[in-house]
Amino acid sequence: MTEERTTKVEDADGSTHTTTTIVHDNAASGGGSGRWVLLIVLLIAVCAAIWFLNGMSGAEIAKDNAVAEAAANVGDGAQQAGDAVQDVADEVTDGEQPIIKLRIPQKRWWYNSGVKFTDIS
């Protein structure tokens, strides 16, 4: 806001003096160094946050890869155990396919991978 003030002064000898004063209510601007420091600190904080989040992403990927590799190893071990059981079953039965009876109380399943499974009711 701008305000203009005019003052008239009259001397004893009759002469008149006029003074005009203009007042601006704008806040004085600082040198700007504080603003630059704040911007630099903010930029450093943003860069640190991006770096931290990228590091977390890499850790998540490494964990997922380790879990997948462990699952693959477990699957390979189960396959080897299944093959060994099949070999023993073939030796015991001279290659004939025996009927194995299973009782599973929750569900009734039939699974065929060369060995016949039936449900006992």
C-alpha cells in the first residue's frame, strides 16, 4: 500500500512551505542468501531421499532373488527325492505299478505320476 502525505507549514512572515512524503508499506527484502541456503538444503534432502529409496529397492530385489533361488533349490531337492523313491519302488515291484491307498481326511485327492493313488472310504 502506498500513502501520500502533504504538509503545509506557514512561517511568521507569511511564507508557506509544502512538504510531500510518500510512504510504501512493502516489506524490505533481504539479501537473498537465506533463501539460497534453504534451497540448497532442500535440494540435498531430496537427493538423499532418492538415493535412500533406490538403495531400498535394490535390497528388495536382492531379497526376492534369494528367495527364488532357495525355492528352486528346494524344488530340485524334492525332485531328486521323488526320483529316488520311484527308483526304489521300481526295484521292489519289478517295474509293476502298485496301487497305493491313502486316506486324507480333509480332501480326497487322486494324483497320477506313474503311481496310482486311490481313496479308501
